[in-house]
Amino acid sequence: MKDWRPDPERGPVLHGPAVPDFDADELMALMLANAPQTAGHGETYAGRPATRVLETARHFLKLQAQPLNDADSAASRIATHRAIERQLGVHPPDKIWFALPVCDPMDRPLWLMGNRTTPLRILDAMEPGADRLQSMLERYFRAATEHGKALDLSLSNFGVDAEGTVWYVDDDVYDWQDDHGLHDFLGLLLRQGRISSATAQILGRWLANALVRAERPSALDELCQALRDIVLPAAQAPVLVQLLSALSRSGATMTVETPEKNRANTAGAARLALIADVHGNLPALEAVLDFIAGQAVDRILVLGDVVGYGPHPQACVDRLRERDDVLVIRGNHDNAVVTGEISGGTTSLANWSWQWSRERLDEAARTWLADLPCFHAEDDWLAVHGAPVDASFFNAYVYRMSYEDNLDNLQQRGIPLCFHGHTHLQQLYCRHRGRDAAWDAREGNLSDVSHALLSPGSVGQPRCGEPGAELAIFDLQSREYRFHRLAYDIERTLHDMRRFAFPNGLIERLQAGQ
């Protein structure tokens, strides 16, 4: 208080609800009897260094350090604060703003803005837990979604009252622009070890559902990528895996019609059938599923792009979502059909097929596609449509010019194996004893390989130069793999493409396998 002192000759002005045992006289008495302390890290309230705080058994006071020249200026600023706080509804309901009369060292009359609340337990000084973190993020999402405002996400900016309700205690809110604050907050929680694996699972499921309910699937993708890029102590890596897995598996529950059928549990599965890029080609998909039925596999992993290019989008969705043994992740065509978000570099033929497919999918099929996770992560493998390095999960390609960067990415993240699609080619890139190479063998064993990228090819649109339906079988225990290419009734698909007046370019490409 060396820069100012309370002036009892002028009374404080209070703005807010009536609170028992607190009025202008009580405020002035507290200021005269106590010296507010500068807020700082390590304190109960870790505010800005310029903020001064005073806590008693019944009152917590914050004072802004910059004085104002007159009471009207203070009243105007306080009115702005209170209008925003009433709109958002995230601050303690008993919060009172006040203008405190003070004098500077030269006895000039000034006014300090401040506010009073009942003392709260600040989250930074306690174990936050899943429930409190969820309540904190509920307030964040409500402010952003309903009002376009951003709360400053920090454990020191939220407190719990005696009833267990979480409130925002910072005085400042901002215009919401993006979720970078959310990304940074979760990253800090992980790095500091503030959340357990169990909390990560609960929080991940809640976050995924919150973003989908807000109809912001791209925000979920961005969050997952931001978390994937975090550098963590080894002890915290399992917590990150749990968080990412929860975000992936429950990231879209806009409806509850058949969520489990959209995402088979791969835990305990030994043999996987890997398929990708079905692209609305029902005869090819039927041939592959018939073949898989005789291969003693535990689960089918579909690496994206169920629709696009082909004439049977609805039938392919129906055939996959009716099965209990299938886990499907989202591809760029699936994403474009349900969101209208078109990535750069796409062709006019692809754009045409997206629009055509969208018009022929019923609401249940579009919802199922929208519900697909963008990736799937287990303890020792990852599944994406595009490439591990890709922030969107389904736009970048793994090929001869990029596979080394993708292997580096797997090694940095401690992931031995990645299954992917998107290239429409059966290919395998491996890091073996420190050396990277493309493996051309149609079957083999990856037990001695430290990191690998495996694409099973395309069911409905191969690019190998010959028509056929492609897949791979992978044994997670023995690490054995085998590529397969099957004949199917391609004329049936071509007939339907002509019947629906598909562009010649799409018909010719399927015929040539290019």
C-alpha cells in the first residue's frame, strides 16, 4: 500500500448483490486494518503481480493496482465487467465489485477498482480430479460456444465453493478465437502430472462428446494432433495414450443408435484384417468380407474412406455398420461427405463424387460417418487414414519421399507400428536396425523391426495398375503379415457407374486400376 492509502473521508461504492456482513463500512474497515498483499505464484491466488489481494475468514478481496481519477470512470468499467459476468454466468454469484477511494503519496484523490467474493479453494492448490476439471471445461465451452468469449484456462483461475461448485475467479475474459488455450492447458496438466490415467479416460470421453455436440469435428482433430506433439516425461506417456484413446473412441456420439457397432473393441485381438479405401464399391467389399470370413481373424480394421468414387455409398456403410467385429476410422472422403470440408489439392472428380455420395446417404449413414474417430491408438500401434505426421490425420500420404519422416515420428512418440490407408497401394516401410527401407515381400514377419508403416492397399480403388480388391492380414502376437489381392465382379460396379452417369474419368480409372 505504499503507492496509495484508503481515504475514509470518501465512502466506497459497491456494485452487486447484497451480501451479509459486507457493506461499504466493512470494506473500508478491512482496508484500514489490513495491508493487501501482492498476488504471485505459489500463493492461494496466483494472479498478476499488479493485483493485490486480501483474504479473511469470510471475504476474499482483489484490488486492481492502476488507480482511476474519478468515480464515474470506475463505475463505467465496473458496469462493463458486470454486464459480461451476468451474461456468462461463470463467476461466483456473490461477487461484488467496488470502487475504493484512495489517496496517492501526494494526497490526490483517486479510485481503485476491486471485487469481493467468498473465499474459494483454488484448484491449483488441490487435486483437481475429473469432476472438477469437467466442470471447469464446461464453463469454458459454454462461454466460447454461446457467447464467443474465452476464459483463461488455468487451475489458478478456478475455485471451488463449500458446495463443490467450480467458479471462474479471474476478472478478465477475452474474445474467443481458437482452442489453443485448451491445447496448452491440457498439455500443462500432462507435463505436470496433474491427471491420472483414470482421469484422462473420463476427461477424454467428455471432451470428445463436447466438441461433437458443438458440431466442431475439426476442433477434435486439432486437439488430438496438439496432444500428439507434446513432449512428456516417460512416466506421463501412458496417461497421454489413455487420453488420446478416449478422444478417439468416444469422439462422436451425436446419436446413440449403434455406437458400439461403429467401433469394435480391439483389446485382446490377435489377428486383424486390414482394409482401406472401400470407396463405395460394394462388390469389392463383399468379396473382401467373404474372404475374411475364412481367415480366422478377430477384428476387421477399416482405415478410412468407406465412401467416395464408387456407386454404392449407402450399401457400403450399411454393410460395415451392421457388424460387431469392425472398427472404422475416418478418411478424407468420409470427412468431406459429412462436413463439406474439402482439403487442398483435390480433383474435380473427387469433388463430384463427394457431392453425389452425400445426396444418396440417408441421415443415419451420414451420422455414422460423422461419428467415426479420426485415429485409433493402442499401446503399441496406431491406425490413421493418412500419415502419422499429419495434423488432420487423413490428408497426407506415406510414400517414398515421406516415409522416413513418418518413421521418425513413430520413433519419437514411442509407437512401433502404424496401419494406414490413403495411398491405394499395398506397401510396407520399415526401420530395421537403424536402417529405413521399403519392403516388397508380399508376406513376412516384423518381429525384428523397430518401427513400421503398413498400408493394405485399396478395396475399391486400387492404384497398382490392375483391378482387384486388396487387403492385408496382420497377427499382432507373431507380427506376421500377408498382403492379398482378390478378383471380384468389377463389371457389376462399372455397370452401376454407367447407370448413374458417372464421369468417364472415374469409370476408366477403376477399369485400369489406377
